[in-house]
Amino acid sequence: MTFLNAALLGGLVAVSIPVIIHLFHRSRFKVVNWGAMHLLEAVLRKNTRRLRMEQWLLLLLRCAIPVALALLMARPVLVGLENLLGDAKSSTVLLLDNSYSMEAGGLNRSNYLQAREAARQILESQPPGSEAAVVQMAGGVTVLLDEPTYDLERLRGELGKTRSGYGAADAAEALETARALLAKMRQPVREVVVLSDFQKVSWSEADAPARLKRADALRGGPVPTHLTLFHAGSRITDNVSVDRLEPSRAILGVGQPLKIRAHLRNHGEGTYPDLRVVFKVDGQERDVARASLQPGEAGQVLFTWTFDTSGSHVVEVAVDADPLTADNSRMLAIPVWDQVPALLVSGDANPEPLRGETDFVEIALRPFTASRAELADLITTKTVEPKDLDAKTLTEARVVLLANVPQLNDGQLKALEGFVREGGGLLIFPGNRINSAWYNTTFQAGGAGLLPLPVASLAGSLNRAGTHASVVSQHFEHPALELFNDPRNGSLSDGQIWLWYRMKEDPTGRATASGLSVIARLDTGDPFLVEKRVGEGRVLQSCVPCDADWSNLPMRPHFLPLMQQLVTYLASTVYPPRNVEVGRPLVAFLPPSSAGKKAVLTDPDGRAQELTIQARGMRALVEAADTRRPGLYVLDVPNSQKIHFVVGTDRRESDLAQLDPEALHALGKSMGATVVTSWNEYRQMDQQRRFGQEIWKPLLAVLVVLLFAELLLQQHFARRRG
């Protein structure tokens, strides 16, 4: 036990006052000789003993009263065997939840502002000479000021500049970061405080093992660490989010209609019978729709837009439903192209109409040009013979199609490999002229080459009256074939294949693990289309030629959309994505002449960053790694063009349901942590932890009992004597 006001223990000397009074007021007897006294001696001895006991009892009570009062004023504290730590310097790590769910509550009273204010008060309450660090838990765990600091005033200033609005908080990683920071800190009193709304999404049971492991590591370190879970803000459930936007095209050309399907969800218990949904293009409002959402209901809204200029554009769908604005809108960067150049390498050129190896493909890729229509084709084609394929022609293409090409020389193969690895698309069709030995040994190279699978023997027969194979009709998951899940776009099974190449599949499944997959099969079980990822690019391999010699596919209605889908899919992978998740880098490919020049990236907060354009193979590229902040990033490149990127967050954060009080305390118990829900609770807990448990309230009760006991006993003894 120790005392907060030890000087007042001097009041214990007041215990002498009742003793002195007792000594001065002792009963004094006068001796009188009386002959019959011996008859009363027994009664007198009995009364004397009783009076003496009464006086000693009253004396003890009267002595206990000043003792209790002195102890009460000295404020005794139970600290067991520990030293008094109230003024000891401390090492404190604050884990601050800055996910976008913390913005619930409104602009001026959000849960994040309340958590940040509590963090500021905790820093202010630290004894002089203490050190502290602040860790932001969302958008990638980051440390404010990078290292622990003794300059708490500066830390509070930086804390005031922080913002919420990031993705889900990573509690386990934040606890691990706290442990690493404490290893660098020097003070003996150590504490980690987690300030969060304790949303179920971020504190799910699935992540519990990782959290408990980190919490155990904190408590079991060389210096024990006190862990506190600080529930900040209020419990809010009403929220509507724009979950995602789905464009109808992977690649969009000028003048082509684009459909944007917006998926909305009501995560709360309120009803929105007439929700206003706004469609914006490049920041300008272009259309408005209405939606009705019941509690927990999801809905969709469809917008259509046609761009009349090429370049980088941004579409946005927004609702004005609740104060949590972070998920009230969703943006999508849309690159609009004048054309998609495809290079067709024909291994069997023929001047007669529809007799050349690539004639049907050219018509399918350029239907308006072939029919002399006024509309423009998105895809442009250039047909060359195998001998004309070189690095220069490859720089002018986004997709290369090899049609019945016998084989390539080493220089051509090296250039084609570089083209694909840097993001190009390659589409391979076999035929009667291919050198299958070269394809298997050099082009496929045991899985290290461009060809996805080795070609085996021919199957089927050119006898068209005999049996034939067809593409299996199924629900396609691959983006290049999703179009055919709608019967109105035709069916891939509506065609006859008389002769085809079988491919050698790896029965162990290792090929699939290395990025190779069969995306469509024949009803014989043989692969029809196979995809392989090579570097940043993709390769598609077919088992049949693209002319009409081995099948009637080129004459079927689905052939045109199939070729369009395959080429546009491969072209969409030529350039890095413009829409990425938080934490993924932003990459843009630029002309080789841009290497060495500067580009400027502006983030959602309006901060500009100058980046150097690097040379990369046949291209130049610029890359930005810091994408913690979701929103719109704008890249200004040397040719005076702008490239838009949208960094999005997982909309699971939009479900604002929090751990209930029982679940929160169970979480704290499992982690060996103390749970508090306000600054006052934290201050009281911290005071008890630092100073021990004060017992002035029990002492006050004892003092009152002693006073009443002394009064009652004195009256009782007086009545007996009377």
C-alpha cells in the first residue's frame, strides 16, 4: 500500500487526543471505611470490570476515528508489491483505425474525429520524457513520423493532419507493427492502445488467430505491455453504398455505346423509397435515375453513354443517401481508343477471295470496312507474311495473330517473346503448314516458351459427311467468352469441326498452377482454347485454323463476335489496368521517346508528385507505388495528355455493423486487453493502473460506521448506568 498524500499521515498523532482525554477524566475514588463493605465487594468488583471494559471499548472506537480520518485524507492506494508508477516515463503506441467506416457520424462528429481526439488526449496525458508512436491501421499499415518520438507536441500536430477514408483496417498487421516499434522504445511502462469502431468486418473471427498471436507476443515480450481496446464514436448502422460499376465493354472505341451497370446496396435498417442516383462523365452530371432500396436490399441502375473523343475519361455513379460519403460514389477510368491495331501473320496467303489464311478474320475484325459502311471499326488490321515479322512491325501492334505460320527464326521469336512479356497479346491458330516439331521443342519449350500446350496428333477427318466435334456449350467464366452466356449473341456449339489438333495436357495440374488454363473444350474432351500468362501479356492458342478448311466456324454467326472478343480481350491486357485496388501500383506505358522525361501525378487530395519516365524494353513506363488513398489519380504525361486512374476500396467496409458490447469484451478477454469506451473510462483505468486502486471510499464508510458506533455505544452505556 502507498499514499497519494503521505504528508497527511501526520494526522495519525490525533490518536493521542482520546487517550489524553481518557486519562484526564478517569473516575477518582474517595476511600471511606465502612464496616459492612465486605458485603458489597463482589458486586463492586463485577461493576468495576464492566465499566473498565466499556471505557476501553469507547477508547478504542475514539482512537480509531482519527486514525480512519487521517488515512482517508492521505488517500491510500493498493499497489501490491509494485512501485508507484504514476510519474514514470512511458512508451505508448496508439493504433488508430483510419478506415472509411470511421467517417460514419457526419463531417464534424465522425467516429474518426472522436478517435483522433481521444488519441490526442492520451498523448497529452503522458508524463514528461515519455515517448510515443501513432500507427494508422488502414490503407496499408503506416507509422506516423516513421519512428517513435519524444517530441509529443510534434506528434500531436501530425496527428491532427491525418484523415480517414481508407480501406479495411488490418488489426493483426498493426499489432505486429506496434511490437516492432516497442522493441525500439526505452521506457519501462509500456502500453498499446487500439482506437477503433471495432467493425465486424475488420475484427472478424477469421482473423482471430493472427490477432491473438500478435497480442500474445506483445504481452510476452521482454517488458510486459498493457493492451487497451478503446471503442471510439457511436454505433451507426444506416448506410447505402455504390458497391461496383460494370462496363459492358473491355475496350471502348469512339462512337461505341457503353453501358454502365451500377450495383447499389442498403446495409442498414432504414428504407430508401426514392433514392436519387446520379451519373457523371468527366465530372459533369449527365443522367439521373431513381432507385428504391429496402433494408438489406441490393439493387441495380443502368446508364448508357457514347464518347465522341478518344483518350482517358472517367465515369462516376453517386447517391446522396447518408453522411458516410466515402462509399456514396464509385468511379471508373475508361480509356477510349481511336483504334486497336492488330497484326495478322498469314502462313498461307492467297489472292483469291476467302482463300487466304486470315481472310475470314479480317472480315470479322473489320466488318464495317469490309461492307463499306460509314461506321468506323475499332480494330484495324495489317496482314504480313511470316518473313516480314520483325521488332518494328511489333511496335505498331497491340495484338499479334499467327495463322498457320510454319515456324519463326530466332530473331523473330525473341522479338515476339519480348512483345508478349511486356504486355502484348498473341493469338495462335494452327494449320496444315505448321512445323509441329518446332512448335513443341522451340515454341513451347517444355512450358518455358510462348505456346501454351504442345500439339499432338491430328484428330477427326475432312470427310464432312462423317462425325464431327463441337465446342461444349456451358456457362463461361472467362471474360473473353462471357458474351456467349447470353443466347442472343450466338452459341459456340453452333458449328462443326471436322479436323483439329489435339494438345498434350499436364495430368499433374502443374501447368494450371503456372498460369495456364483451358477456357473452352470440344465435346470430345480436347481443349478448344487455351490461355497462358507470359510476363505482363497473354497468349491464346486454338486447336483449329481460322479459315474454313477444317471447320465451318468462320461461316457461323458467332465467329464475328468471337474474333472481336478474343482480340479486344488480348488488347485490354496490353496496358496496365486503370482501375486498381488500394495498395496496387499505378503503371502507364508511354512511347519510347518519353523515356527520361518527367510526368506529374496528382492524387485525390490534390498533391502533385513528379515522376521520372523509365525505359522498359520497347516501351517507356511511369510507375507510382503510393496508392493508399482511394479516389481519382490524374497523370499528366509529356504529350500534354492526361491518364486517369481510379483506386478503389473493398466495399465490405460499407457494412457498419460493430461488435456488440458483449462481443467486444469477449474480444478484449481473449487478447488479454482492457476495454474502455470513453476518455473518462480510459483516464480512470490508466490512473488505477499507474497509481493502484484507491480505497478512500471504503475508509469513508468505515469512518461513518465508527462515528455512529461510538455514539450508539455511549448512549447505551449511559442508559445502563442510569
